[in-house]
Amino acid sequence: MSIKITVIPVGPLQMNSVLLTSDDPDHQDALLIDPGADPARILETLDESGCKLQAILATHGHFDHVEGAAAIQDVHDLPLQCHTDDVFLIENMNQSQTAYGLPTYPVPRFQPNLAHGDSIDFAGVKIEVSHVPGHSPGQLMFTFEGHAIVGDCIFAGSIGRTDLPGGDFPTLEKSIRERIYTLADETVIICGHGPNTTVGREKTSNPFVQG
């Protein structure tokens, strides 16, 4: 059994929503990470999978990663699970959207119940939860089966911004060195924006935080 990973770039910032589905007939479940803009497209992709949505998770609380959650909750009565340190970002997401000149979305119902060291049982696979602050105070990483979903912590050849509320470069650098670069080099990094990369590639070539 393996988990199918579908990356759905959405919204004007082309944020990567990630839909996990199982090919096991005994576990026809789905898990959605970072429900960004264009919830109709996300729901269509979910419907096409034939799987039942088990949970909605947020790597962090910036509006482009959570703004579609309320519309998805209208169809699937599930809370948006997140880290408690990013609650203020979700609660104030409309102000951030307005500041960027973007449409506002309803603030979703959220449950700040995820913390470092937690694990999520999905289709018989343990998804490990790691706290990787720096881009935002409550930034999380989800790792499983040689993959790491990192939100905006690190990108292919770049890193997340640290000039937004709660951001801090030394904290982000520490998170990357201690919790991302310590993963196996072949681990595939699924970023919040842009293409996938690997731990080994970023350790040797990332100009902002080298291994």
C-alpha cells in the first residue's frame, strides 16, 4: 500500500495544496493539507479520487494556505487542524488579504491541536508532525514514506520569508538545519510554492541555509 500525493497549485500566489489519498481498498481515505484558494478545484480533485476526506491540516496559518478551508468545511464538516502559535494568523487572515489587495474568504473553523512529536494515522501510515518555526511561529512539517510536506519553511533554492509577523531568520535556520537537513538526503520535499526538491539537494546548494 502506498499514499498517492496530488499537488494542486491554487490562487494568485500559486500555493500548493496537497491531497493525500490511499490506493488501499480497505482505507479509501483522503487527507488535505493547506486548503488554499480555489476550493472548488480542490473539492473536484477530491471527488475524482473517490476517497472520503478524513482531516484538513495546515502547515501554517498564512491566508494563502488556509483561505479555502471554510468553503470545504461547508461540504465536509471537519475542523482545520493547526498549531496553536498560528491561531492569530488565521483569525486575522482577512486583514492580510486586504493588505495584498486580494478578495477575502470566510475565516474557517479551526482546532489548534497539532504539536511537535504528534503522529497522524492515515491509511495505516504514521504521518509524523514536526514543529519548524521561523517563517511563522506555528509552522509545521509532515513527514511520511520518504516525503516531507514543509509549507513555506524551505523552497527549491530558497527559504520562506521571515519579515512577516512572527517570522525570525535565526529560528528558521535552526528549524531547517535541525529538523529538515537531518532527514535522509533522498527525502522529497513538497514545498508550499514551486517545485519539489530533495533534502540532499538543498543541503548542498541552498544559498540561504547550507548543510
